[in-house]
Amino acid sequence: MDDATTIPGRNPNAGDRPVAPGSRDARTVAGQASATGVPGAATWVPAQPRGGRVGDRALVRTHRLPRVRVVDRDEFLLGAAAGRAVTHVGFADAGMRGVARRDGRWLHARLATVARGLVGVDIDADGVAEARAAGYEAHLVDCGDPADIARAAIRPAELLVVGEVIERVDDVGVFLDGLRALTAPAGTMIVTTTNAFRLMNVAATLTGRELAHPGDVSRYSWYTFVNVLERHSWRVVSFHPYESSEYEARGGARLALAAERAARRFAPFLASGLIAVCRQALPAG
């Protein structure tokens, strides 16, 4: 076992060699808005080869985590959306819609205040109907169905925001492939998801419990998140753990949340969620 960062399959020049931070096979994105389309983004993510077959390598390896900066999820997304044509997948936020709208924290409404144009996409029929009634452009689309995406005829966006959806999708590969049709060739996709290794999850496990949304079918870490995106031709150009400064816990969870926020100073991958900023990968050859 070694601790070099190795992700199965996509950089044809790297072959089976481990990719170490700072090597010429690693991509370094140094805080330039021109590189990621997101102000202040700065991180390292590994170059990826194309394979990933069981038996290529040892079944379990350690992977060195990159140096990253923890960000506030909503503020990061608002900064990325400013002045751009945005499509927001999963905008209805079914589980929190009533609370978020009442408190003025509904992300879709906040995006509308900064984006040059905003389109909502969701499989929640009630949420789409409510949004249309409120004056938003909204489409009832299953992004796991290429034919459904084609029927919607939505103009490809400069920025595609996919917030807390990927962990609730049964066929992630088909879903990620379908999102390419919603993103302009030179556009950016930002995917956010909860963190499998957030400190509150660990704390809950120690008490014999598990924290999960009723609709969740998968959990992602840094490695698995980057891996699945790049296997489906999305090039990850920036990566951040995130916290939500507006989320407040009650009771015993408050102490765990406070510890999680304190821990991010020395262990950022204990934060509550993960953000991947992606571009469409160029076809091979």
C-alpha cells in the first residue's frame, strides 16, 4: 500500500503510475477565475486515467487528500452564478422548500437575484408547478432520461448547478452523461453533495445512528466523487469541502456541528459537504 494519490483510469500519459501532488501529472488550479470560472477557486485535483477495472491494482489503496479551502456552499454558488446564464437541476428542494422559502433561504430564489438568466429543472411536479406560478422558468425533466432532456429543448447553460441530487440518483452514470446536454461546450457544471465522512456522520455512528436523507441511495467522498465524474467525461477543475453557515442544529447535534466547524481548520474533509467544479472533457484524439 502506498499513500500516493492514484485514481483508476483517465490520463493516458500517466499509465498506472501513482499521481502525487505537485507532479507534472497533477493539475494545479491556482485561484484564477479564468481557469475555473469561479472567483477565488484554488485546489489540486488528480489527473485521471481511463480504465478503473477491478484487478488493475490492489483492491484498497490510500489516497493523499489535496489541500483545499472550505467554503460556504450558497455563497460559493452565488458567486459562480453572478452574471451568467444558469440552469439549476434539483431546484425545487422538495424536503426543505417550505422552510427555505419562509426564511428567505431558498437557493433558487437567491440565484435569480444574481444570474443573468435562470432555468429550473426538477422531477418534483408540485415544485415545478409552484415555481411557474411564481414566475420562474421551470421544467419537469428526468435528467436520467436522455429523451426527456431532448424533449424539454432547454438551451445549454453557461453554468449548470446540480445541488444535492447525485446522492439520490439510481443510475449515476446515465444521469451525468445526460447533464452534458444541459451545459454549453465551454460551460461549467458545479455539483454539490453531502460528505460521506463529515464529522457529524462519525459522531452519529458512535451513538448507534446514521444521518441520511430518506431519498439518499449513495454517499460520496473526495475520491469517489471525482472518480465518478471523470469516468463520465467531466473534468474536475476545482474542488472544495463546504459548510452552510445558515444551518443550525438543535439539541445534542449542536455540539457535534460546532465541533465539525472547528475541525475544518485542520481537517477540511470532515466538513458537511463537497463541491466539484467541472468542465466537459475533450474527446480523446
